[in-house]
Amino acid sequence: MWLHLNFNFGFNSSFVRKSLQKLPLTVAGLALIASLNTVNASQDGLGPKITLPENSEGKSCVLPSEQMRREHPDLLKHDRIQTLREGVRAKADDKALDGSLKQCVNCHAVKDESNKFVRIDNDQHFCVSCHKYAAVSIDCFQCHRDIPEGSGAFHALTNHKDVNYSNVVPGNYSLTVKDMANIAPEVNSDDN
Amino acid sequence: MTINIENKNNDETVNSLNKDAESSRRNFIFGSVAAAGLSVAPGMMLYQTANARSLSDFSLKEGASSKVRWGMLVDTTKDVDWNKCVDACNKEHGLGNEKNSRDDQKTQYIRVVDVKNKGTGYSMSLPVMCQHCESAPCVDVCPTGASMKRPDGIVLVDRHRCIGCRYCMMACPYKARSFVHEVLTDQTENTPRGKGCVESCNMCVNRIDNGQEPACVEASGGAIIFGDLNDSESPISKILSKHGGKQIRADLKLNPGVHYQGI
């Protein structure tokens, strides 16, 4: 946050110096800067950098991105109980369960410069890229495989609904501080 | 013969599968593949291979059913190298990737046990895996509900709940369970496993749910038969009713799902 403000003061230094003499204007100016930052948030460079999967154009994750960001832990928790304890392996529409970690990894695996999948100890790993920023440490990959088996190409996006969300375009993205604030999940202490 | 008739019905009316929810899984495993078996006597199948089920098979949505009790019959009189089964198991579940553990600490889902009668000099070996007991002691003692029995009789560990207390390892009379002592990498997709959890043979639950036989059964060349113990028409039930079989430590009255011949 401090870095954030410092950057803006430096950029608008003359404006700030002048407006310090006129307090109301200063307040208005700061508010303007703040609002500009929220509008133009994707440029703030402070959020985590994520990589969306290749060949994902025209496809979406099992839910729209905004929902996935907040609800993916619930999906995973729900479906792991279904799969492991009850032996349910598919949804009513014959597609794979939404909360299949195997499917997450198959689509969202990130490759490095040498065209190899990056593992969980690499900051570029899709899960790590956000979790590290948000100081979330979860244990999924102590047991679960962190990269696809084989090339992963056979699995990519096969089970996903054919819905076009225009904001899903492969490439590198920088989430913003505001994005991350919106993701913060409600705290539940309901299960294991 | 009944098996073939069921199969014909399935082909003619696919929709009847959906109506007859309770026997679909059974029909699939034993119905659609009857021709692939190897018969040793009229009407008796020694083993059969199962076709991979597609996601359109509705039992994937239904989950495990208590109408089914999966079991295995191991014929130890067959001249089989049981290590082939162990290798197939290791490959299927990605076992053997411990780097720092001692040999006696490393995970094994199947052990090959050699027994010898000192009086007569007769020796034999048999594979011993989780026996998938009906009244499983490991399930009884587990403090967190991690050690569990699925409705279809498969006993397995829910690693999401396992705290690694190893009480189940103490309780198991078959020494079927192992504990992972070190951080693991490169697990297989279908068998997540990691440090601090107890694990054991899960009868290749991922394969069964996809309509395949367990890996050891496939590798045994017919020496291990897999099937539904609840279905009197299934090959395993027919052989057991005709020729009998033994359970290891049957005196404990745990009613294991794994039966043996020739012990």
C-alpha cells in the first residue's frame, strides 16, 4: 500500500505540491487519484500475475471467472467428498465433476521457457501465483499431482461448458489489489 | 448363460439400463464383456476383461452401491509370479518413489508372503493385500473417520481426514497398511499420496469406477478373479460356491472380501 501511494505521489509531484496549499483541492485530488487507480486497476502491477491456459479462447472454466475466484475452494471440498467417499465420478449431465483437482491441473498447467510444466515450487504455477500473494497455504499438492500426466493436451478443457466469456483469453494477466480484495472468501469452519 | 442374456437385453434397449438402476454396474462389468473371458469348464469363466466405461454410464453419477460387494479370489495353485502383480500395482499407484525411507518403511499395497511347512518341506507364496473386510477393524478404530468402507465393500483411506495416527495399522491383522514417512513428489493423477498419511490397497477404486478391473487382477493372467460377491451369477461367486475358498484368519470373523484357493 505504501509503495502504491509513493508511486502516485512521485508521478504527480507538482500537482501534489500545489494542492497542498489548498487543502480542499488536495483532498479532491487524492480522491481522484484513488478513483483513477480503481478504474485503471489492471495497470497497478501490484496484484499477483497469473497465466491463463493455452487454447482456452472461447471456453470458460466451470463457472465464470469472478465466481471461480471466490468459490473454487467450496467446489473442491464438495466434490472430493462425493468422489472419494461416495464413489460419484460424474455429474448428471455426464461431464466430470466441477471440483476435480485433476481437471484443474490439466487445464491450468503453466509451461516455462523450456516448454516444461512448472511444479508447485515455482511461483508461476497457476495455483501458487495467487495463493502466494494472498498468503494462503493449502496442502492439496502434498498428495495430489501438481502437473498433468503426459502432455496434458488430451485433457485440456474437454469437460468444460461451451460458454464464451470474452474476458477469458490466454496469456499473462496481472490481477489487481481490488480483484484480490474481492476474492477473500467468507470464513467457514463447518468441515474437516 | 444368464450373463449373455443380460448382455443381449442391454444391447437392445439401452434405456432399460437407466430404469434398472441397481444392477447397472454389475451388468456392465459382467454383462457386456462375457465373450472376452477364458473358460476352463462349460459355463465357468476363469477371468474376463472389462471394457472401459464411458462417462455416459449412469452409475458414475450414482456412486458406489451397497447392492454390490466387490471381492477377489486368488488361486495360489497357479504358477504365477506374484511380483508381476506387485509391479502392476506399483505402476498403477505410483508407489516406490520414496527416496529416504528404509525398505521396511516403504509403502506396499501388496506383499508376497512365502510360507513353508518345515515338516514336509512344501512351500508356496501368496499375495496379501488389504482384505477389504466386511467388519474392518481399521474402520472401527479410526478416530477421524478417515479409514472408511464404501457401500460397495471397498475399504480405503480418505487422506483428507487422515491425521496419521497409525491406529489402523495397529488394528489390521493383515499388516496391510503403510505409512508415508517423507515428502513425495510425482504422484500419479489417480492416486494422490503424501507424507503423514496411512495408505493401503484400495482395490484400484479409480479403475473400478471406470469399469476396469484392478491392476493386479489384470496382471495376474487369470490367477486372481475380481467380481461381485453379492451376485450369485458372477464368475467369482460361482467358483466360490462350487469349489470353495478360504479367507485368511477366518477365525477373526471379519469376513474379508479377498478369498484364496490352495492355502
